[in-house]
Amino acid sequence: MVPEALGPVVRPPTLDEERRLWRAGFDLVAGVDEVGRGAWAGPVSVGVAVVPTRTSKRSVPRELRDSKLVSERRRESMFDEIAAWCANWAVGHATAGECDRLGMTAALQLAAARALAALRLCPDAVLLDGPFDFLQAGVRSKAPTDEPLVGAPTVIPIVDADRRCASVAAASILAKVVRDRIMRDEAEHFPQYHFERNKGYPSWAHRTALAGYGLSAIHRRSWVFVDGIPWHAPGARSITGPNRSV
């Protein structure tokens, strides 16, 4: 059997980009990644993982990978090790209502601002997954001003940073696990949508529940998927969980 038949080799993330920033004089370097952008329900979440200053590659958790390459069970089992490896970490969220009201770019910035504000160590530089710097993309006027972007770190967007950079891979795992836990908790209040399995993302069961029950209080109402709900109309009542208002 030729090696190619086994599929592409997934290389572990490295500290190459973090080291480059340390050499450039940035002491505290963090990775940032988001989860929940494509979901129909629940928050969009942004993880920030500050790596230990000038840490060695030997200290990186051995099985650290982009969260999309790791099963839910494995992510949960890795969570404590990755959290302990970080010098500091946090996950911030923007609710479904804030995603609707602000738009996704501003909601991502708000979630990131909340994560950065929760850190006890403010990074000097941030490695951000993707080609677009949503942290400082000229949307501050649209987002609430009570949680500003702390410290205004230097931001370096890198395509596939969640696969290439250890700090960003750590942020992706932390954000994914925290958001998944939120959605499993929400599943107890809205069992018909099977959030414990789909985490608010599109699925056959989720779509079927929407056709039968409509939107819950944690669904995003401005997303295009609501156009496929025949009886949905602005102002229609939602299914609500405990202590939730429509």
C-alpha cells in the first residue's frame, strides 16, 4: 500500500510563529480562535490561550491539534492538560441575540474583547486563525463600549493557524470544549433540538425540530435558515427555557 492511500499526514502544531514573535520582543504571545460562527443556535465563542513565555516544544501537550481534528471525547480528556499548559486562558461569548443585533464580525470582536478582559495576563501579540483580523477591523463603533479590546495587542492573522500554531490550537480546543458544554446544558432546556449532539449547528434532526417547533430563545433569528421555516414571522413567540424571556 502506498503511503498516500492512508490519507494526508496531520503534522502537530509548532511554536515557530510564537518564537518569531518572542525574538521580535513580544513577551506575552497568545493564540486566538473562534467557534460557533456557523451555528444556528447558541453563542459565538472566542478562545484566547497565552503560551508560557519562551516555552520549549517539549512542553507542548503531545496530542494538541486543531479542535476540528479531534473527537469530542478526546477534546474533553485533553482539556485540563491544555488549560494547565497555558500561562493564562479565557473564553468569551456573544449571545445569539448579540449576533443578530451586531452582525457576526462585531459579535466576534465582542466575544474576543470579553475573553481578553478576563485574562490576568494581557498579551503583547496575538496569533489569529484566518486571513481576517476581526479583533480590530474597524467595527468598534458597532460593538458595546463597556468591554473594550484590552491592551490593543499586535494582531497577526494566519491562514490555518489553528493547525500550524500551538497557541491557536490550544485556543481552539479550549473554546470548543467550553461552548460544547454550554450547548449540552442548553439541551436540557430545549430537548427537541438535540443540542447535546449538534451543538446548535445544522443537522437533519435540528432542521426537523425547527420545522415542527420553530425557533427557541437561543436561535439566531437573522440567519438565512429561518427563511425555510414556513410559519416563522418577525415577532412570533419562541420556545423558552427556564428564566428566559422571549
